[in-house]
Amino acid sequence: MNLNAIEGNIRAIQDRVIVSDMDFGEQKTKSGIIITGDDGKVRGVRPRWAKVYRKGPRNNDDYQEGDWILIEHGRWTRGIKVYDESGEKIIRMVEKDSILAYTNEKPNEVELGNEYANGDSTDINPQDFMR
């Protein structure tokens, strides 16, 4: 018996979402630069993509099991190892309100700085962020 893992089917309750395949490892930018894993570091404070494993019965959002969701930083639980019919997975619970976006295709790569790839730049006015 393994006390660090759960065997069988896990279900989400109420409007919660259970996710798998959340990436904490190294990333590659569109231009080919490799960024080492950042979990637990200041630069790791960012939203992350994860695959919807299960969706609670009261969750009426448009995404489905198997879709990819972007989760607000830090709004997931610690991972739990689960063994099911498809093998071993690390799953985490996410609250519905912390989901920022979704897509039915796995995001291929991180595109840091892509918004300025055409040479555009921007001016940031600190007053825009003050109350």
C-alpha cells in the first residue's frame, strides 16, 4: 500500500476543477532561449497552464475535461499522485474563480516578449496602476 498516492477515480466537488500536467520545469521561448525551472523563485510568480482532469458538477464554464486552462499564480493546491486507468498523474485542485483563460489545444511554448516581437515598444505610466 502506497500512502503517498491514491488509486482510482477522483471527482471534483461543487464548482472546483482538478488539473494535471501543470508545468514547473524549464521553458523555451519562441526564439529558442531556454529558461530553467523557476518554481519557488521570484521569477516563478506567474500564471501557469494545466490540463483539466475533472470538473465539478456545479461548474458550468465552457471548458471541458481535456482542455487547457491558465491559472492565476499560486491558486492551486499541492500535488497529489494518482493512479488511474491511464497511469500515474500529479493532480491539483483549482478554484473556478482563479481561471484566467482556456483553450482546447495544449499551449506549445512560452512566448515571453512576443507582444513586442515586431519592434513595437510601450511606455508604462505608473499612475495607471495607482488608485
